[in-house]
Amino acid sequence: MPKPVLLPSSSRFGEPVGELRPVGASLSSTLPEGKLSPNDDHNPADYEGTFYAQIGGRETFAKLANNFYESVAKDLEFRAMYPEQDLRPAAMRLQLFLEQYWGGPKTYSERRGHPRLRMRHHPYVINSHNRDVWLKHMRVAVDSLELAPMLETTLWDYFDRAAHSLINASDTPPSV
């Protein structure tokens, strides 16, 4: 078995995220738990009645983000779309975004400002092929949660609509 390639870690959020780690190494044990920002007391009772709470809160969204990026890390062609060598910061951003979107802590906006999903994805070529590959990896992550059907349908509907809305490139290159 070949020796894993080591890549430097990132500190895009401003906090250290580790030293060197092998490509494809598990993300699950490296993401912080509990309080993520000074304004995030993460009291689950504060989110009662939200989809965030119904789906299982922070633990569920952390698992979703980790499983998504672990699947992406195994797909070398698709992985090349992600500029960061260390996917942990991307997993954290996804987790925080989804937590906020579904009624949980507002940590994403506290750290990064307004989500501006289309603007943040504009630099990347997203055609129907890339959308479908992204959805394939997200399907793996969603299925890993083993959610009740109504919760799974609600979550998947959002991902499907969001992925379609982010297409910014044609499938065929323009003729010269």
C-alpha cells in the first residue's frame, strides 16, 4: 500500500485546524464540538421547534458535513474543484451554514457575514455534471444520517434545489 501524501492544514477561519494529515484521512475527530463562537452558547433548548432541533442539531449537521467531505476526498476528479488542501475548514463552513439555515446557531454569519451562496460559488465552474457529482456525494452523506422519511425529504429537497440554483456554466464549451 502506498504511503499517504501529507498536505498542510488550513486556518481559513482563523483557528488552527491541525498540523499535517494524510489525504483522505477521517475528518470526524478533528472538528470542534460545543461552543464555536463567543455568542454561541449552543443550548439545544433555544432551538426547540426548529428543523435544526428536529433533525438532531449540531451532531447531525457535523456528521452530514464530515460524511460529505469524506466522500468528496475519495473522488480525485471532483476533489480538484476544492482549492483548499485540507477539507476540514470546508466541512466546518458547510456545517455552520446548514445549522444556521435550518434554525440553529447563527455562528456562520458571525464568522463569515451573509451566506451569499451564489456569490461564494461563482468562482467555480458548476455545470450539470458537477452539480450531479456534488449531489451524489451529498446523497451518500444524507443517507448516512438514517433520518425519518419526512426529515430526509425536506433536507434532500433543499439540497437538490440549491444545487440546481448554483449552476453557472454550460455543459458544452462555447464555440470558438
